[in-house]
Amino acid sequence: MADALVYVYAVSVAALADTDELRAVPGVDGAPVRVVAGGRLAAVVSSVDPGRFGEEALRRNLEDLRWLENASRAHHGVVEAAGRHHPVAPVRLATIYVDDDGVRALLAEHAQRFEAALERVSGRIEWGVKGFAVAGRDDEQSEPAPDLGPGAAYLMRKRAAGDRARTQHRLVREAAEDAHRALTAFAVASRRYPPQDPRLTGHHDEMVLNAAYLVEESASRQFRDAVEQWGVAEVRLQLTGPWAPYSFAVLEDQ
């Protein structure tokens, strides 16, 4: 077994170097962070214990929610630090190589794709926006005609409630689409994701928009203002970020 494995966080330009700022950020499992250069690119990595990051151990760890949370936080922290002064292409969580030569082979094999991704995100940041349905008011109920019997009146109220629910559902969906179109106008690119389960979001309201937007740094204030000033009653927007451009620079088949 190797003395150490290599955990990869992100790929950046060759100008990225080992700096005090980068080395000060703790990596996964508290491992020191360093840089492996290869051609016009560089990878941000840590040397990690094979007993904790080997194939079997990693399989167990990936099923441990507490480990995943800690590893994700450390991974993100390193990516954020690396991206403060240079564009970065984040690599998937728990990407492991046997040694530095394997990392250099990664950089050489995917050089063109990494360079294209880095060019795409250079000078840009990612913002996340989630939209939640706002419950419609139910104070506009019409009373059934007084000459209707109890059964007919009940059916009429049920039908009216169904009509209101369908109308509210349509208004919410239209508002979510309107919000996405409005925000896309401030972005270079956008990506939508499936709505998250309320158990993950901590919100009881239904999520109707879950999107990421790649925005020029110079346009970030306008983008934030657009989210904060959104005034359509049917959907409440929540802004997250800014983030490293995970949605727009990660290579899905490294």
C-alpha cells in the first residue's frame, strides 16, 4: 500500500502556486493543502492517509452523513481559497489518485477541457436561487346559493376550492418561470436542478425553483438586487452564494 494517496479539490491555471494563504486552509481530514503543477494547469491537492481514503474506507465514509458533511465543508473551503485569485474548476468530492503522477496525467489528458472550463468561469461567480411557493389566501370563498341543499352546497364549495387551488398552482408556476427568465438576463449561463425535498431545505413551503447562475463579477450587485427586489407575491426567492462555479466548471467524467 502507498504511504499516501492524493486527494484532488480543483484544477486551476499554472499561475496558482503554493501560498501561505492556501496552505493555511485545512483540507479534508485536516490534511495540508499543496499544488501539483502540470503544463499550463495546476491541481490543488492534499496527501491523505490510505487507511482513511482507500477504496474500502472511502466506500464506508461516503455512507456516513457526518463524514460527508465535514468532508464537503473542507472541500468547499479549499476550493474557495484557491479561487480567490485565480479561476478554478472544482473536482467532485472524494476524487482520489495514487500519486502526483496520476494527477499530472489527469491534467494532461483533460487539458483542453479544463482550459475551456477555466476560460468559461474566469471573472465570473456562481449564485444560487431557490424559489418557494407562497400559500394563496383562502378568504375569497363564495357562498353557495341559499336555495341549495346541504349536499349541493358542499359539492359547490369543493369545486370552488379546487378551482382556486388550480389557479394558485398555475400562478406559482408562472411566477417561478418569470423569475428564472428575469434572473437569466443578468447571467452568462444558468442551470436548473430538481426541487429539493422539504426535509433537506428546512422550509415547509414547496420549492418551485432551484437554479444556479453564472454571473460576471461586475454584474453581481445587479443580480443580487434583482433577487432582493423580486416582488411577485406567489413566489419567495432565496439567494445563496457567491460560490465557486461548481455548476459550470466541474467535469462530470474526470
